[in-house]
Amino acid sequence: MAATLGNLIRKLKHFSTTHDSKFHLIIDHLVVIEEELNRLQPYLTDAEWKRDVHESGSKAVTHGKEISRWVSRVAVLAAEVEDIIVTCDLHLLNIGDSTLSKLIHYWPFITENDHLTVKIHTFLSRYPQSRSTPVNEFHLPRTRGNEHFSLTLTELLPLLIAGIGIVVRACHTSFITSWPYRLLGMDFVQLWGKFTKAVKKEIKNLNTEALLMQLTKDVQASQPMPEQDSRKAIEMIIGSISMFGRAKELEQLELWLLAAEEKESPTPTVIAVNGKAGIGKTSIAAVAYESLQKHFDCHAWIYVPPYRTRLLPDILRGLLRSISVAAPENIDSLDEATMKQTICLLLTKKKLLLVLDGHPTKKELENVKDILPSGCRAKIILTSHSHIPGCTHDLVLPPLTPQDGFHLLRKRAFLESQNYTFWSSIESEAKEILQTCDGLPLAIATIGGMLSTKQMDAKKWSKVRDMLKEANYIYLSYADLRPVLKSCFLHAASFPSQDEIPSKKLQRLWIAEGFVAQPDRMTVEEATRLQLDELIQRNMIQVARVGKDGEVETCRVLEPMREFGVKRSEQDLASVVLNVGGRAMPERVHRVFLQVERSSTNNTTIEVDKLKLSRLFSFFASEECKNQIPSIISASNFKLLSVLELQHLPNDTLPDALGDLVLLHYLGLRRTRLKVLPKSLKKLRRLQTLDIRDTFVKDLPPGIEVLNMLKYLLLAGSFSNEVVNVETKIEVLNHLLTLAGVKLTEDIAEQLQHLSQLQKLSVGEVRSKHSKSLSKSLDKMEYLGSLTIKCFPGEKIQILSSTPLECLQKLRIGGQVENLLDWVSKKRSLKYLYMWDCMLTEDPLSALKHLPNLVVLSLCNAYEGEQMQVDADRFPRLKKLSILRCKMLKRWTTIKEGALRKLETLTIAHCPKLTVLPIGLEKLDSLTSLELAEMPETFIKEARKLHSSLPKSSILSLLVRDTSQLFPTRPAPKRFPMSMPVNQMRKVPTRESPSYESKREM
């Protein structure tokens, strides 16, 4: 509930900055409401906790039922007030600057059919000023209310005369009873006065009841972690992969997975990892999967959520990803026979490692067995709460021992480096905390994450110990969050459980939703990142995938946390997860996540009238709902929306009514079939994010220069040869931080110099004539962290920029650039470097050897020379190196001592003249994966010989791929080779689509 109330208070604060003084009357009333809500908020932490304890039944709570009802009343009050505030916001946005426009738009305040008026009347009927006033007798007063009336007669006369040409001839007494007076002043003012009084009255009643129920105020809310501490905490969490207390179980699991099976085994080996929620089933499966996949030809990790239509597409995607081949565009529409045929082609005479994580059933296991071809040596891991018949082995995970629990608690609370004095002072509390956690790793890690924010305060450890005896670890960890973090957690928990959520996208959504508490001297983006870091530190959100530079790329919410979050969101009217074909949307909820039931068929339709869409602030449709979305759009009124996410929409157009969503902050249309955006897009003056990547849109509609709140304009992917034409004055978009996928013209190149605050820029179809203007613009971009330049085929450009671009970490260059290596070699901050079609004649490995921070280097059709070499002690941090399509390359000389000492993955593909391995490859101790594709037989034989000569303890895996027979009828690729898999690529990748360069774009 604190989350919902916190959202409302932030919206009230923002209201006065959005609307200027011409609406001071409304702003004054909302300031009063905000002050009243701030008096109510301190009671909520104690009230929510006592409600949870009461409803869990673990302990008798005085006034337990009354407290639960009290919290529900606060939720309803906040939801209804927020509904009115947002509707008023929409109403005021539609009021023009002219006097006539103001008169016209004030009129709905006294008409019975206006949306806002109806909402206020409904609110007043529920919360009358006097409890003795019958609801059905409440009407607007017809006498002047001086205490609320701020427009004087002298102010009204010019409005009347100038706006509607009325010549006032009557006396003052007769005028104040006439309709113009009531139109402009009395009814309008009285309505807001009554609304404010009703809110104050209800909050006063709630505060009085809070005192009677002995609720205490939360005077010591948790404070945000300093940025430096937060970053350090995340690095420690990411770097900690050890399995506390699971050495025996992990060893057993690995023995089963590596056990020699019959070469033509008719059935796969199925290993069930069983245990209750939070025991660590997914964690141990993940460790085994990551460490042993090098022993298998193909592998896939499939999350099986409680709802599921078909597993085959996900299995096929996962298998293709493991061999670096992108899934076909129409994979979801492929018939079952075609998918089975493709899977058989992939797996015949192959070793397969498959994980079914989440909620697999016996039926799904049998279906998976049926699609495996004969000769496939498969090992399948199931994670499940209970035994599933048909398994070869069962691994039941026990609770952690007290000693292992202690180790994990200290690790997650960041106390291992602390002095012994503090640890000894809280040792007894720690033992009791561990006893309450019952040996569950998830519980211990989550409580440890919460305690890591307590800064060695023994009293707080004692309080945590006492509270854990009243309710479980999830309730306690949630209760300890600040209201803004509660909003962020509940939002993340509402995403489909199988989804990995891109961290950048999640942060953009939080900004659009207003879920950001922005401290002084910090941008909203920095504040949002810290909020995500803290939730990860507290173990409320888990890291799913990490980039080579250690940054969190994707995250997820584990199922126990998600179940709690979904329930709490609906309970507190924050949001609701609805299933297609399921129940109707609850009343007053403003945020909907639409998903598909496991038992649903493709023919399931949504009963649109059940979704009360006109009151929604945010609407998310999961990928599975793509065939249902069009009927929703055409049948609903979304005018209050601030967030609209419609990925995978099958329509090729959107209705022009999109422009009516004037409150919209975020519009997500990625991977849709859209070809044209409506011209009304320019009416979305508050839009912050427009994401149309991987669509068929070629041109933005004219006039978007009026969208001066835009921060993220995501038009096309950096690894795509698609661009979007923008014929507008982008130079006025002075809030723009990301501009990706724009077609470069001379005009655009000139205008870019006015966007000095850009942090990410991706331009395509760059021609020689643009060199000077583009270089001049780059000189102005001191904050640029990511740059992509894609040249027009056959054009050679120059980069004349002299600015060091000290923030630049990611650089992608496609095409010929004069003196490219000389320019790039000076960018010492670079971490990621991708070059393709560059036609370099100088050895890039020699030229770039002085880049100290590089972690990923990819060369695709970039080098036309015959020889490469790596000098001693070069590329000290490089973890991934890809050499693709270097057709003239004949020799890679010795890798000298100390070079590439942190290299983990080496990929070499389509280099037909490279016949020998580089000398010294076997000395790279950190190398874990050597990936080869479409290479000469002599090269492959040498690689296999080297691999077989290594000791069994070696961590190096050799993957030799032959993808020429997969999807042979595909059309020609429409993506740059640099981001393509070994063979063909398609135009619109799914979110799971892999490439040799696995860095996803957010």
C-alpha cells in the first residue's frame, strides 16, 4: 500500500511543475491533498506489517481485522484520488491558451456527462463531507463559496467580453446568479473545494483510527545506498557463484550428467532436482548447466511457467541459440511437424543437455522425449517441487546446514571483511535468524541482502530477528523497502515469469511510470540505476545475464518473490496480471499485464468489455497475446495511459486515435509488423520513449520536433542495416539521450551538434559527404558512451573528430573509414569494439593493442591482410574475440607471452585460407570456449588434436558447427554479417535470437 500511496504523492508533486500558474486554483487544492497524504503515509509501514502478520496467522494481532480493512480503505482512497488527478491532468492538457478555449474546457466541470466531473461526483458520493448527508441527496451548491472562490468579478469580465463577446449590462446581483458566472467560477471552484474537503475528512478519519489501533509511525525508513557502495555490492553479488553447502549434491549431479551412456540410447537420462521453493533447485541446475555444457553438442535452458501454450518453439530457439544460429522469423507460426523435423536435424547423433526449469509436468516431459531423434544422447534436468514419474535419477535438496547458512549469511550481508567485534556482538541474533530461515538459501540470501543495508547496527539485527518470528522473509524484506522501491519491485514482479527483463528497458519503464526518487545532484537515470542495484543487492530482483564488462544486462524475479509481488500488487490496487480467457479486471486497478493461460489455445479471445481500459494508466501485453491485441485497441479508450507496451503486434498500422493518448510517456512497439506510424504521433507531447526497433517502419511522421520530452528514440538496431528516415528538426529535442537507427542526411548530421547531451548514437547510410558535419557533431558529444556508424555500401568516410570521447565504451563501425585504426586506438575507454566490412589493410590486432579496457573485440569481413599477431602483454582485459569472414587471412602468428591472459571465448568462422592454429593457444589458461564454423578441415583437425591433448581437467570446450543445412530456403540476409550467425539471418529477430556477438540491445 505504501507503494500506491507513494506513487500518488509523487504525481501530486509533479503536477504543479507540469501545469503553470494559470491553473493555480487546482494546484492549491492538490497541495493541500499532498500535505494530508504525507500525514497518513508514516502509519503505513506498521499497518502493512501487522496486516501481513494477521493474515498469515502466525501471531495474534490486536485489531488485526480492523487494520486489514484500514489498509484496504487507504488503497481505495489513493486509487480513486489518483484516478481523478490523472483525469484532471488530461483535461487541463486539452485546454488551449486562448480565453475561448479556457471557457469551452471549463464547461465540462459542471456538466453531468464529463468523465472528470462524473469521477469527482462519484468520489463525493462515497466520501461526503458530512457523514449525515445522504449520498443520494448530494448536489453542487448554488451559492457562492467565498472560502474557495479565487476568480474575482474584475477577472471574469475581460474573459467574458473577450472570449464570447458578452456585454454585461446587468447589475452585479443578477450577474452572480447567471450561467456565465456559474460556468467560470462557482461550480468549478466549489467542485474542487468539495473534493479537497472530502479527501481531508477521510484522511482525518483514517489518522484517528490509526491512533486508536495503536499504529506507530515509521520514522526511520531505509535510506538509499551511496552509489559507490551500491556498485561494489553488485560486483560482489555477480562475482559470487559458489554453491554454499551444495558441493556433495553438485558433484552427484555432474556425475549423472557426465556418465557414459549407450551410444544409441533409446531414451534420455532424466534427472529431477526436487525440493521446496527457495531451496536452490534452479541455482544448482544453473551451475551444472554453465560448467558442463561444453561437453555437449547442443544445449538449451527452457523456463516452464505455470501457463504455457507450446514448448516446441522455445526448445527450438534454445537449440539454435546454442549453435549461434538465429531462429526463423516465423518460428511461432511453424507447424509442429516442421519444428520436430528441424529439431531432429539438429540433434541426430548429437549430445544434448536440456534443462526444464519451473513447472514442468509429466505430460511435457513425455512430449520432449517424443521429439528427440534416435541416436541423440540426451541428458534432461527437471526442477520441480515434487517428484515427476519417469525420471532416471532424483536429487532431493536438503536444507543448508547451520555452518553453510552462516557462511552464506555473512557473504550476503557483506560482513566477511568486517571486524570480529561486530560479528561477535550479533552472533546470537544471526543464529536465531538462520533458525527461522529453516536452511532455505533464498531466505538466507534475501535476509542477508536486507541486512547489508543496515551498516553494522546491532539493534536492527535484533529487530529483524524478532520480526522474522512473526512473518516470513519475503514479507519482511518487502516491508523494509522504501515506498519507491516497493513500486519498482511490484512492477518487475508483474512481468511474465519466463521473461528475462532487459535492465535498461526496465529502468526506462520505471522512469515513465514515475517510480523514481531523485536525490540532489543526480540525474533521474542515475537514480533509477541505483534503485535497481539496491533491489538486486537485497535479492528481491536477481541477475539473469551479465555482460563481459560486468554490467547487468537482464534480470528476473524468482517465482516465490513473483507470487508474492503479483498478489500484493492486486491487493493494494497497484497492478494486476490478467490471463486471456480468465477473470475480469478488478475495479480501480490502473495497471494491467496481459498474459496467456497455460491451457489457452491460439483461438482464445479477450472479452474486451471486461477490461475496463478507460481507467488504465499502463498496459502491457505479453508476446503470447499478440493475436488478441488488435481487438483491444479498436474497442477501447486508453486516454489515461502513460505506458503502452505492444510488442509483437501483428497489425501493420495503428489507429490515428493513438494521438489522443496525450499523457503517454512510453510507447513500445518493438518487433511488430508496423509499416507506418500515425501522423497523430506528434500530439504525444509527453512522450519520453519511442521504441520501434525491428519493425517495417521506414519514415517517422513529420512534426515530431514538438515532442520535446523525448529521451529515448529507438528506431532500428545497431547491428541492423535498416534505418529510419527522420525529416524533422531533431536539434530541438534537447532532452534526447538515445538516438538509435536514424538515417544520416546532411541536415541530420548538422543538427546532431545541438544534441551534445547524447549518450548513445547510432546512424546509418553514412556517406562521404557527411564526414565533416558528423565529425563536427561528435566533437560536441562529451557524454557519448555508445556510438554506431554504418556506412552506405561503397562509400568511404572520414572521422575528423579530435575530441577524445572519454566516456565512449561501445563502438560499432560498419563500412570503410579512412584512418580508422588510428582514430580507434586513441579511445582508451573502449570496452566493446565491433568492426565489419571495413576493408582494413593494417593488422587490427597489432594496431589496437594499446586499448587497455577492451573486453569484446569482433572483426567480421573487416581485414583484408594475410597475417595477424598479438604482441606480449597486450589486450589485458579482453574476454571475447571473434574473427569472422576474413577471407584473405592465412596465418595467425604466435600468441606471445602474457597476451590475452583473460580471454574466455574465441570464435573463428568463415576464414577459408586459415589452415593452422596460432601457436600458444594452448597456454591461454582462461580460455573456456573455442568456437569454429565453416573452417578448413585441416584447421578443424588441428583444433581437435589440440583439444584431445589437453588434460581432462582442462576447462576448454571445442565447438565445431556446421550450419549450412539449416533453413536452406531462407531469403538473403538483411542484417550486417557482423551480427549474423554463421549462415543466413533474418530481418526481424526474436528476443531470444542469438548471434556470435551475444550482446543484446536494450
